[in-house]
Amino acid sequence: MAIDVDTKDCTSLSDAELVELGDICTDGPARIDIGMLSKQREEWVLITQARSSEGVEGFSFCTLERIGGTPSVLIGLASVRRCPDAGAVLAGLMGHQLRRAVLAFPDEDVLVGTRFVDPAGFEAFTAFMELEDVVPRPGHKATGEERAWGRRLAKRFGVDSGYRDREFVAEGDGSPPCVLDYASTDPAAVDPEVRRFFEAVDVARGDCLVAFGWAMAEDLAALA
């Protein structure tokens, strides 16, 4: 399947496009409706969309900004259609956002942060390039600075109330969380240790897991 990916300002996202995005969300557990998508259009700066000849295959609300001076790619509500080529769609979305990051932040390491409700979402950190120092990750005890980054991201995402920084879990209020919604085409390949991170995530309550990793300057330079 040939996939075309582009990014544009959220202000240019039409109501008809929102309906297309909503059709993708109905395939997964995100419980996202048109009203919530419309709200995301107002809250985020950019929207990345992956399209095939059949229509939209995936999307990601995102922004490029500095958090305390640190270059960051923040991914808000995102979803990939359940299909055999889901991995390629996810790689296309991530690659397009990282290419924009290298143009915005040349010669700098860039933090990539998002939220998940499913362990398969961690594929976002390897789909296009292998991000470094992903947190949380199996076999690693988060440092104080890494927990602080989790708190910063939780605050930026507006989920800091009830956030547990040692588990990287943000408690929900019963409404659907705005996460990167992705299902692996090979669920058996998901690391059991990664699955354990989600034992404390109550999806029905609207909990989510805050995670991040680093795209290194030398890796990003190859995309310029």
C-alpha cells in the first residue's frame, strides 16, 4: 500500500476531514467522537495525516515546542487504522514529524513524548528510528530527572492531577484519554515486560501511561 504523509496547521483541518479521522477512531478502543476531535483541532498546532488511495490510514495531532528550553515533539491524540500495513503507517507518521523536528531544531537532541493505553504503542519509538533512553523501559529504574520529565509532560498534556510519577501513570476521570492509539499487527511480539507497565492503567477510568524517548542529533541530521 502506497502511503502519502503530510503535516499542516490544525486551523486548516476541515469538518469533513474530522469525520474521516473519526472513522479511524471507531476501529479501536479510543472512544473518540467528533466533538473531541474538534476540540483537539483547537488545542494543537499541527496535524499529520497518512493517506492511501483508500483514504486516511492514520493521523497525529502534534506540536514542536521547547519545554524548559528542551526541543520537543509532543504527540497528542493519534490513531492508526487497524490494517495489515499499520506498522508502515505508524512509521510514516513518526518519520514525518521527526523530519520537521530536525528543521526546527537543527543540531539538537529532541525529546519525543506521548501517552499510551496499550503496550503496542511503544512501537512508535522504534517504528521509524530507534529512540534512545526511552522511559519507562524494561530493566530500568527511572532517575529523579526522568521522573521530573514525566511530571513535566503530564502537566503539558493536562493530566497531572493524580499523576503517579514512579509508575508514569495518569489517572483518568472517566472520559477517553487522548493517546496514541495503535494496535500491533503481531501482538505476540510485544515485550511482556512492557505489558507490565500497563497493569496499573485502568482503561475504563481513562488512565494513560506517559512515555518519552530521545531522537539524537546525529540520527536526525541524516533526515535533513
